[in-house]
Amino acid sequence: MSETRPITVSERDVEDLRRRLRDTRWPAAWPDTSWEAGTDLHELRRLVEFWADDFEWDAQQRVIDALPWHQADLGGTPVAYLRFDAEASGGLPVVLTNGWPSSALELVDLARRLATPSRFGGNATDAVTVIVPALPGLPFSPQRPTFAEQTHELWHRLMTEHLGFERYAAHGGDLGAGITSRLAQTHPDAVAGIHLLAVAAPRDLDEATLTEEERDHLKRVDAWVASEGAYQHQQQTRPLTLAPALSDSPAGLLSWILEKHRAWSDCGGDLSTRFSDDYLATLASVYWFTNSIGTSFRPYYEYAAGFTTRVDRVRVPTAVALFPHDLANPPRSWAERTYDVTRYTTMARGGHFAPHEEPEVLAADITAFLRTL
């Protein structure tokens, strides 16, 4: 049983959510565009009906409560975190950080595989203690600190001052990759190595030095920004305009999250191949009940506004694992412009939500990297 309950939801809260879902004012129908113009209305209505009438929040609450939750006060900023103790001693502890639009729950299966590998057909000697903090502003730690407080500094204080680890490793994807990179750049004496699903672009780039492979990568990035990047631009520039709508309408919140899970995952256009209805409704529920969709936009705004530390050069051993349906798949030479890359792996399948989509292969790659440290 957890040390602390990360989320408390009353029956009144559940009934209010159901009422709002049932009373959704749906937009006027367009000619059928499927998913080309955004979230498919037919699929959204089906999931809203499931969320309102068939989804059992109480069952999910029990699952969440049973996880090994703890609470840390880091200079006045409360941070909830999960701790999975290694089944055998000796390995470096590792901190895992998720991206957006996700939560710490996405990392649970991966954390268990790393902490208790023998339960999954692995070797107990590879076990490591795993810490999964809930990102400030996202579900379970909805309060964000001041603009001056950096999440990577919170993580370092959590791992060293609060938990007492002198050295540790770190893993992250998406927002978590940026936090992990800044953590290693700022505290190379404590961070033994990092494992990333995405890399920071080089700060000072001489375009004359670009390889043809790197030029092709940048063209793909530009094409992605043009077709998929509207959400990022909105969250970086006018997040407070969007936040009231998604904080007031659970159907709108689900629509915003749902479209990203389909577009960025290795689902072949069929969400059910990667995400169950329960999984999607649980994710939307934890954002809804913690009222954290608006605060989850802040990392985007803070980065664009210049509050976030930039990644210049990371000089600790770095592993890069790329999943084919993630947002970008940079060549190794691109990553080496910013990181000391010692391992570079391209996966056969999986996408942006790799800890949920492909926890087995991701755990194997992290384990192989940690052995080298």
C-alpha cells in the first residue's frame, strides 16, 4: 500500500464528471474527414459515452493507491514520486521522467521491469532501484513552482538530499528527455549516465557542417512541425487561452489527449491496438480530477519564454533509443553534436509512448546501457 494517497476523488467529483460528459454540447458535424482535420468525432463520442457510463473510476483508484507512492517537500514544492526498490542490491538507482500528454503512470510497467527483472524473465543481478517523480504541473504533482525553479534541479534534490543517492542514472522521453539532459549537464559528478528517447538540437550549428543525413532529418522535422506542431505553438505562446476550455469540458480534454495518442503512437490508425478504453479514460481522469491540463502547458511556455535552462553540451555517457513512430528520429551524428553518445539504438516498432507501447524492449535497452556504467 502506498505511503501517501496521490489523488483523492469524491463520489461527488465522479458524478460531476459523468454529468458533464453526458451534457456535452457537440460541435456541428462536418463532412466526414476521419482524423485528417483533428480528432474523429465518431470515435470521440464513443469514448465519451464509455467514460460517462461504463468506466469504473473506483477500480482505477484502487490500482493507483496500491502503487508505492511517497511525497517529498523540495524547498516548498511538493512532489509525489513512486519508488520501486531493486530486488537485488548493487545497481545504480535510476530516475525516470515521462513526457506529455502522459503521467507517471505510463512508467509503472517499465519501472517494475527494471526493479524486479526476474519477474519478467530477466536476471536479478540487473535490478536497480527506480524513482518515478510526478512532473510538477502534471497529474499527482499539479502545483508548479515559480518560473525560476527548474525541474531538473528538483530531481537532483530529490535523488540526493531527499533520497540520499550520491550517484544515479536517468532516463526520459519528450519533456522528460529535456529534463534528463539538463540534469546531466548541470550535475555530471552525480549523474553517471543518461538514456534518452529524444535529443536536444545543437545550440550553435554551422550549417556548412551538416551531413546529407542530418539535412534529411531537419527536413522531416520541418514537415512534422507544419503538419503536427500546432499544439506546441499554442502551448508555447497562448496556453492560458486554451486552458479554460479544456479545464471546463472533459470531452474537450479527452479530444486534445486522444488525437496525440493516435498520431504519435505505433497504432496504425487504430488506437485500440495500443491503448485500451480503460487506459485512455484513466489518463483523462487523472488530468481532470487534478485539474492539471492547464498547468501541464507551462513547460512549453517557460521554454519558449526563456525561463528554461538550454542544453549546450552533455558530457556524461548517453544512450539514445529511437522508436520509429516517435516525433523525430535523428541520426547518430546529430545526437553526437550535443551528447557523448555511447549507445544508439533504433527500434523496430513503437512510438512516442514507448514505456507503455513497448516496455519490454525499452527495459532491455536501458538495462544494457546501465551495465556499461
